[in-house]
Amino acid sequence: MGFRFTDLFIPRHMHKNPEYRKEGAAMLTDTTVLAKMAEIDIDQGVRQAAAKRLAELKNMKGVS
């Protein structure tokens, strides 16, 4: 495996590498995408990262 030119154009949360998807989840603000990631991603770490980010966003929304 290695770096491919097309990897530059794939959003982090959709990358085949789970480490990139975790990073992408931490930056997302779309709760619909995060909920789907938390539910169906193949990697448990990505699911946890998405659920954590989703909880953070819900907490921020409740504060304002």
C-alpha cells in the first residue's frame, strides 16, 4: 500500500484508513454523518470517535 494521488481528494472521514477516519470524525460538524459513522463504521475506534464528537456537538448546542 502506499500514497496515491487520489488520496488527496478523499474527505478524511471517508478515507479507507481508519486513523484518517478518526481524525475526520474529530473535525466534522455534520451530526447526520457522525451518527452514521458511529453506527456503521467497520472500525470500533472510528465508531467511538464519531460518537464522542457527536456528544461534544450536542453538549455545545445545549450550552448556547
